[in-house]
Amino acid sequence: MGREIRRVPADWEHPKREDGSFQPMYDKCYETKCREWYEECIKNGGKHIDKDSETSWFHEWDGNPPDREYYRDRDWTPEEATHIQMYETVSEGTPVSPVFATKQELVDYLCEHGDFWDQKIRNDK
């Protein structure tokens, strides 16, 4: 399972679905991702980059435009994103740890408690 550490605000609470499970989210804001998707589409004239492909339209190759549900509402400034949180990256990303102020706090927590999926890591150093 893939993991990554993301910068988050100190008071960040990852959104949840109606059933209480975490909403998978990419580490990017919706507006930024939409801009990137549309710029790439326009750059290619709305067509697939590979002219020999059976799928000729950009969205058939790259997927539909981004879905707001899977992105943050806005970008965070470096002054806002002062803390860290461990995420799994098999899906778009859901948290597997609480938010911490330092990497050492995150390491200590993971060594003692494991992640939200109860997969402890070893600290042999």
C-alpha cells in the first residue's frame, strides 16, 4: 500500500462521507486541477495526443474533467499548511494518521499505535 505525507493546516479535518468513512481526495485544489485539465485539453485541440489511438477525444483518453468531490476547495498557503498527516495513496488518498506538528511526532505515533488500518511500522534506528 502506498503512503505519502501531506502538509495540512493544524485544524484540518479530512471530509467524511455520509456513512462516516473518509472521502478520498487528491492533494490538490479543485480549481487548480480543472485549470490543468482544460489547459491540456485545449493544448491538444480537444483530441488525444496519440493520433493512432482508437479513442480520439481528450476526455476518452485522459478521463472526464475533475470531480469536485475528490479535491480540496482551495489551495493552502505555506503559512496555513504547517502540520503533517500520513495518507494512503492506493485511492485518491485518505488519512491513516492524525494531524501532527512535526515528523517526529508522526513517527512516534506510528511506532506506538500503527496507522488507522493498524499496520505498525518498525523504527530500528
